[in-house]
Amino acid sequence: MKAILSLLIIFSSVNLNAQQTMIVYLKDKQEPTVQELESRFTDRALARRAKNHVEFDSKDWPVNLAYVNSLNSVGKILQISRWMNAVKFETSATENELLAQYDFIESIQTFSTKNTESTINKWEIEEAKTLNYGYADTQVTQINVDCLHDLGYTGEGVFVAIIDAGFNGMDTIPYFDSVYLENRLIDFHDFINDSTVYAYSGHGTAVASTIVAEMQGVDSVQYTGTGKDVDIALYVSEDVSSETQLEEFNLVAALERSDSVGVDVVNISLGYYEFDDSLTNYIYDDLDGQTTISAVGVTTAASKGIVVVTSAGNSGPDHITTPGDADSILTVGAIEGFGNYAWFSGVGPSFDGRVKPDVVARGGDAWFIRSSGELDYGNGTSFSSPITAGAVACLVGANPTMTAQEIIQTIRESASQVSTPDSLTGYGIPDFCALNLVVSTIMGPSSLVYPVPADNELNLYSPLLVSDEVTLSITDMMGRLIEEHVCSPQNNGVEISTIGVPNGHYFVSVLDDSGLLFQTKIIIAH
């Protein structure tokens, strides 16, 4: 009763039954000590930040607790974002009343919502047909991540967060048994109702399956995701009963938690453009990578050393949705089994002219596991994104010293049309086999082949290059000799011209009098 009286005194004209949800942006923060900041992050998170040379900044400072407590006295704090310096807030007070009462409020964004019937078609998981076993191998081999698996890089030790709409049935489906038996579910949280992540929708279950689902030994049900041995976090940010920018705020909160617990890779098979309240819809001008709530969130996550992978959206042949417009992330469009553009995949460029999507993967007739436990296939960039994210995790595991941005740039440069990107498929289909052979330690812990891709010259460095003279041969993927060079290594390195080599993927073999020293793949893109 005291709480109600307090509300009546401060906001005497408010209808207590008219609760509304809003985002309240705050004016300032108080800088904590380094020790206080470090205590908010796991050792795994601090190690990822150190590898990516990320220092603490004001976005890492917590929201002012005094402000939070003041707002809690006149409503309910639903979510807090340190990156946005804002809170998701439910109250019966109006915007004007809050602004008049609290001078620490910078601005307020209020939302009107309408409940809609939950449907998986919101993400274009459609035309699903239950079959015993389909083409899971195609969506893996199409991006050559099976090459990494053969080398033993299946995502073990890499931490992947899946931010989605719900993981209905995932904890009981045999395809996910290894995740739970091996204790690889590291963290989970529902950012909507602070409830279970295994409710709401099966969309996240389908998405997660393309990464971590696994069933071996029975031909009719065999299935292996692209990052089958990763550690995972499951976060629910998407409210299937509505479509508002509040869900973007939830997404940012999930990204902040991903940062704190030490996540390496995040998959976001979500996209935003039109909302229940049409007055809040985005327009193409907003897709500049720095305007929408979710774009700001993923860009901040990228700056903290996380590899963010997100879907291009299912608005094709219209433009991508946000946060796919953000810089410093991988936006993944969809192709069909033969590598052709999938008709539903959102297209680029971003409003400010950047190439989007960045790369593409299987999204047309992609195989996944439904919340019922059935193996099905359907359409959606919701699939192409996690298929890629699982492969990214394998690449991170193969190259533990590479920064997040080095990983992203290498993936772009490995793609099939890196020299001629377009608005439908971006830089094309990434080749995780070729790029790993270029950037990994397969030639020795101190070996290097650069640049990736090569333009008019190619440099090779290896402790093995100690002979006075070596022969370097460039062959195509069929083994046909393209060029041969006789070189004299200097300081364990050689440099050759590739001006006469057409664009494409090749093998480079280096021999001395004792025989083959090493062989690796290269990419030429003039």
C-alpha cells in the first residue's frame, strides 16, 4: 500500500492500470576501478579481450545504480544495458512525467505492441519435409569446413552464443545429447520473462542444430553440425508474440552477457525492419550500420573481440535487415544447393554503400532438427548464418592467436568472388579449407603465407626455408602446372610474382634437393 501511495503522490494523474514498456536512456555513468570492472568478467572473457587487444572503455562501465533504484521506485526495471546506458522499463508513468521528475534521464522511447500468434514462419522456416536423411553433408562441404574437421578442428574449446527466440525441446532431443552429457552448455538466460529458454519457440532449436546437433551410427538419421564440439550459451531475446524495438534491446543485453562470460562467436538468426507500430519502422536510410539499436549492439560486441555472425534476413530480393547492416561483423546470405542465390535472401549494399551480405552459405533447402526431434529441411537465412558460425568456431579453434577481425577479414578474402563482390551474394562462398591452410600453423608454428588473397605478389616465410635454392610450383586444383619459380630464400622467406596467374584457388609446392618441404593452398585475386 505504501508503494501505491508513493506513486499517487509523485504521479497523481497516472492511471495505475495503464502499464507501458519503454527504453529509458540515461545521461552519465560513474567510472569504476579496473578491479571492479575485471570482477564483472570471467577469466575466459578477459583472455578473449587480451587476445583482441581490447581495453576497458566507458561502454563497459555499469549503469548508475542510484538511477536504477530511483526508477525502480516508480516502475519495474526489466533489463539493463551498460553499452546503451539504458534500461528497459515498465511503468504507469508517462514520458513527460518521468522527464519532469528525473534530471538523469537523457531520453525515452515508448512502444505500443500487439500480440500476434507465434509462428515459425516469421523466420521463413518453410516448406519443411520430413525425410530420413538428406543433405547435411552438402551444407558442410559447400563451405569446405569438413577439411577443418578432418584436421581435428571441430570447435572444441570455442565458446559460441546462440541468441534466438527459444529452444523448445532441445534439452530432450537425442541429436543434442552430447552437448548435455559433455557439459558443454555453459550459460543460458531468458531476456524476455526471466524464465526457461526451452519454451516459446523451436526456432532456436533449429538454428542450434546446424551447429551442434550430432547423430552417428544409424544411416537413416545421421547428422553432424558444422561446429559439433563447441561450448554453447543459449539466450532468448526474441519475443514471438510481438515485434518491437524492445527485442533489439534484449539482443544487446544478450550480447553484453556474451561479452562478460567469455563468448568467442555469436550467432544471430534474427532481423528487424518493420514493427507492430508502423511509426517505428526503419527505412533504408537507417541501414548504415550505426543507427539501429541492434546494429549499435553488434558493432560494440565486435569491438570487444567477439566474432558476430548474423543473417541477412528473408526479405529478398529487397534489402537486408538490421543488424545485418553493421560493420565489423559477418552478415550471411543464403544460397541453394548448387551455389545459386536463394530467392528469399536479403540483398545489399548497406545504405552507406558497403558490401552486404559479406558471404553466403546454404539456406535454401538446408537441413535442421525441429523441436519435435525430426530431421527436416527448409528455407531461411536463419540457417545460412549458424552453418557459417559453426565453421567460424572451427577456424577460431584452428587459429587461437588470430583476432576476431582477422578471422572475419580472412573469411571474406577466402570467398569465391572476392575480387568481384555483388549485392546478392557479397564476396561469395567462403572456403574454410583454403583459408585454414593459408593462416593456420599447418606449415609450422612460425610459418606464414601472405597476403590473403594474393594480388601481384606472394610471400612465403617458413623455418623450413634454409636451402640456398628452392623450387616453387603453382598448380591448379586439378594438379596442372601453372607457373614454376626457382628462388633463393632470404631470412627464411621467398617472394614471387603472381601477375600472370589468373584469379582463383591454387596449390603452392616448395621443394629443395631433399624433396617436398611443404604444400599449401593460396588464393589469387588481382
